[in-house]
Amino acid sequence: MKRAFHTTTSPIPSASAVLELLKPITWFPPMWAFGCGVTSSGVALDGRWSLIAVGILLTGPLVCGTSQAVNDWYDRHVDAINEPGRPIPSGRVPGDWGFYISLVWTTLSLAVAALLGTEVLIAAAIGLALAWAYSAPPFRLKRNGWWGNAAVGACYEGLPWITGAAVMAGALPNWRVFAVAALYSIGAHGIMTLNDFKSIEGDKRCGVRSLPVQLGADRAARFACIVMAVPQAIVVGLLVAWDRPVHAAIVLASLAFQVFLMRKLLKDPRALAPWYNATGVSLYVTGMLVTAFALRAFPGGSP
């Protein structure tokens, strides 16, 4: 099998090409989720800024960066069709450098996670395992949108949230944090489905069975909207049950606005998926932070 797409004679990639491979724009979701975890822990920030900084480094540039490098390496043939200007298919990251960078970033991520405690190391190891399983054979979860999007949702939302709470508490967080993190991870499955709309043609040609490929654009978009909305509705119910009515009202208002935007999305999902990812998803992550503030009333392992 051809290992890379060479269009340059440079033996090593430039720093700018490596940074592009790690895709800083994708670091925001897990760093935001980590921040939600920090907030939801209910632990005072005083004297813990260095831990928070290292945690942000771990969840964004390291673990998420690793996932992007691994994905681009194993997706280089698909990218040659969909996005030939990316670092590997364009040759700006030549030869096997994409693979080597993936290995180095994996090792570095585990080393940094170990500094933050056993709970964080376990969460990072799970996230990295899912990142490799998502892109690499023999699992290559991304070949099926049902499994692949679930793995990404866990890596981008649930695990960073739990990691942030664990870093602050120095132990596993209470069950409410796990429940909310799981619900927002499920919702992220829908976000990832919309993200797959940009590569439908290349996915079809390369045998990647994303949900837009499997279900068609209209059905996939409707499914994504349901998967995003239902977990948020459950969160609203939980916040009411936990006597946090103001927070519940804010999350409900955010969800109502998202539903309004979803109605427009469904009129032309192939054209409007990027628009929704820039608007509706912003409301989604705002609800995450509001929920995190509500959880501050239940710090540590309290029932």
C-alpha cells in the first residue's frame, strides 16, 4: 500500500505543517468540556491554576491533537479526494511522519496524564484508545457512523468533563457529573453526524459508512437533531429534580432556540450543516456550562 502522497522533496515537515496536522481549531470542544468538569466539581480554583493549565494542555493539544494526527494518517486516501490540501496528502507532512507524530503525541499524552493522578491517566488512556480505534485498523470505528460518532462524543465531551472534575477533586466525581457528562456525550453523536455532511462523496467512494451515507442526508439530519435534543431535555428534567430551576430554565431556553434553528437546517441539511455547527452547537455548549454551574451544589462524592 502506498504510505503517503508526496508532492514535496522536504525530508521533514515544518512546524507549521505539524501544527496544522494537530488541528488547533478542534481542541476547543474537549477543552471546553474539561472546563465544565472543573466548574462542576465545586472545588475552589485557588492554588489549582497549574493543575488546570496542565489539564487543558492534556485534553486539547495532546489527546485531541493525537486523535487528529491519527485520523489524518489513516484517512490520507480519503482526504486525497475530499481535502487534498491537508498536510499529509499535500506532501507537507511527508513519508511516514504522520504516523511517527501520532506515536510521539500518544506517549507524551500518557506521560502528562500520569502527572495528574491515576484517575486522569485512566481517562486519558481510554480516550487515546478510542482515538486509535476510531481511525486505525482493525477496528476503524469511523467506517461506521454509529460506532465512530459514539467514540468521538465520548472523547470530546464525556471523558474531558470527568477528567476536569477528577483533577479538581483528586478523586472520581459524584454520579451526577457522570450522568450529565454521559448525556452530553450522547448529544455530541448528533453533532458529529452533521460534521460528516462535508465528506459524503469521498466517504461513499472509500467505503466509509457515515450516517449521511447510510441514511441519506435528510434522514441523517433528522436523526442528528433528535440525538442532540433528547439528552438536553433529560438534563433539563434532572436539573428540575435537583432543585436547580433557574439553570433548568436557561438550558431549556437554549434548547428551544436550537429546535428553532433545526427547523431551518432540515430544509436543506447538506447546505446548512456547516451553518448549524456554527450556531446551534454554540447554544449546545453554552448549556453545558450552565449545567456545570448547577452541579457545583453537589461537590465531591456527596449523594
